[in-house]
Amino acid sequence: MSDISIGKGEADGTFRLRTVILILAIGILGFIGTLVLGAYAPDLRSGRNGGAHALSNAAVGFSGIVQLAQATGRNPQILRDTHMMDGEDLIVFTPDDGKQDISIGITGRKAKPTLFIFPKWRTMGDPGHGGWVRYLGLKDADDPEGVLAPAIKLKIERHPSGGRPLITTGDLPPEIRFTAPPPLQTISGADVHPLITDAAGRAVVAQIGEGPLYVIADPDLLNNKGVADARQAASALALLDWMNSSGSKEIDFDVTVNGLGRSRSPLKLAFEPPFLAMTLAIAAAVLLAGWQATARFGSPRRREREIAFGKAALIDNTASLVRKAGRQAMLSGRYADMIRDRAAIVFGMSARLHDGALDAQLDRLDGRARFTELAEAARTARDRHSALSAAQALHRWLWEKTR
């Protein structure tokens, strides 16, 4: 059956062209947005998870010193990629605990200024304020001791401070004047050269070995809680400047050890040079192909019916059914009967003549072939080729007799 109604054109579309274009545009933009966000989602993390790193606004975080450095023209940079650690600028590492891998800061920067700020507090997230934390107590001493271990073995101790001033040693500038936070966390060990100590000479800030590798045992000197005090904040900036390379124009804060590094993926390569040009070229080609698909090539052609009207169409359809059924040979005998009846009318033979008598009468007509022989060949045909040959011979016989 045809799917086109008689006397009617094609049905109207469910959606208008403008609606379809809008749906496609929204879908394409959504798909592209999903790809971009999927590629850069790890890089877009704010880091406000209450951790002890440069993106955290919690009391134990270090976003405050980063903002101070930015406001005072020190151009702080947040490092999310280990491949960005080849410069001569000071890099500040702030591991959350002693189990994190900080090997890049030791083996990769032997002659470059590097600072490690040790962890101190155990915390939990504040359910009332996103990114804030609540103190649970001090970490076990072996946790900060594990930051540089086993390459560098240090011992951590905690002491009551009483809020007394810390003492600077060596050639540190006089504007560095820290007050000891309670309780004070100190370090000791081989190759530890104190730079800032408490009244008893225990190291709070120290240089490890002869190279520019520094440690701050108590993070409350530089974290958000510590730099809330203006004098502590000024001392923290002066200390970072002293540790930095001569002529350096920035201070870098690493967050890769805190799990906030930039991930590398093939998807991201598609949106970064030099592959970005290829991505834009492919997108433009797809857009042009889609635009071309909306235009017609010439006037639209109306579909034809599966079953056409008229006698010719009925004959063609019937012939097609016979052909598909493989019964062409069975029609040749009936065609011979039809030729007999047609010849009887054309030659005005008596209507009383039937079958054999009529065939004998037709055989008496002049010609090279006899009707009965041609009719017998048609009735005994067993395939479509022999049936066609017999039918053509009968047709030619009648045509020769009537011309």
C-alpha cells in the first residue's frame, strides 16, 4: 500500500524549520560545552576544600599570603603542572600530610630556592561554611616528620609558646619579626641550619644543607590564621623575599602535591595550540556541511505511489506478481487460446466451431507455420524463455495472416 493519501499532498512536518534549527543549535552548543568542561574540569577546581594549600580559604590554607603577594606586586603564580617548575623563582610547597609525594621539590630543584611548609593541624570540614574547617587537634608528630623522609630525616616537637617573639639568626633582615603561635612546632635533625628559633634555640624556620632548601616547621607563621595579623603578614612577605632568588619577579605556590594539578589528556590537546587550529578547521567544515544540507538542489520531486492508477499499471503489477511467483510458463497455453479466439473473430469463422475443429480450420490458412504446432509448443513450455519464444511465434503467425 502507498503511504501517500489519494488526492492529498505530503503531510506537514511535525516541527517547523526554525524549531529544528534551534534544537540542533542548542544540542551542538551543549555537546561542545560538555567536551570543553570535560577537558578542563580538573583545572577549574577552586580548591576550596579546606586543605592546607594556596587555593584554600580555610584557617589552615594559604590563599591569604597569595593575595598579599599579589597586592604587593610579587606576582604569585599557582602551579598546577610539574612542567612549570623549571624556573629560578621560589616555589612554596604546602603538603597536607606526610604521605604526599614531594620528590619533585627535592630531586628536581637541588640548586633552586624551594620552601616546604609542614602540616600541623587535624581538621574537618565546617558544615556551616563551605571551604572552612574546624580544628580537631594536632597531627601526630610522625606525620610532618614524613614530609621529607626518607631522604631527609627530621624530628618534630611541640612546645608552649606563650606568644613570645621568635628570634632571627644569620643575615635575615630586621623587619622579619614573628610571634610564636601556640603551641609552637619546631624541627631538629642533621644538616638543619636554624634561621628563626624560639628562645630556647629550637628551629622554627631552617635551611636544610647548604643549598636553597628551606622548611617552616610551624605553618601558623604563613597560613590564613597567621597572616590575619598585620605584623605577621609583613614578616611573612619579607621572609619569602629573602628566600627567593636574586632578581626574581614572582613567587610560585605549588598545588600539585595537594591533588589539584592540571591533568593531561588527549581531549585537552584538541583545544590547545597547535592542535587548536585543526579543531577549528574541522568545526568549520562540519558547520559548512550542515549549512549546505539545509539547502535543496532544485525543486522538490513528489514521491510516486507504490501502486499506480490505470489499466497499464494494473497489467504491470500483475505481470510483476507472476514474475515473482515464477509462473510465466503457465501463461503460454492461455495465450495460445487467446490467439485462437482472436483469429476466429478476425477471419469470420463460424461460432459453432470449437477446439479441434477450429484448430483444423486455422491450419488450412496459408502460411509457413501451422497453428496447432505453435499452440502445442506454447502448452508444453516449461520455462519463461520457451514460453516467451512460443508466444512470440503465435503473435507473428497472427500478424502474418492479417497484414
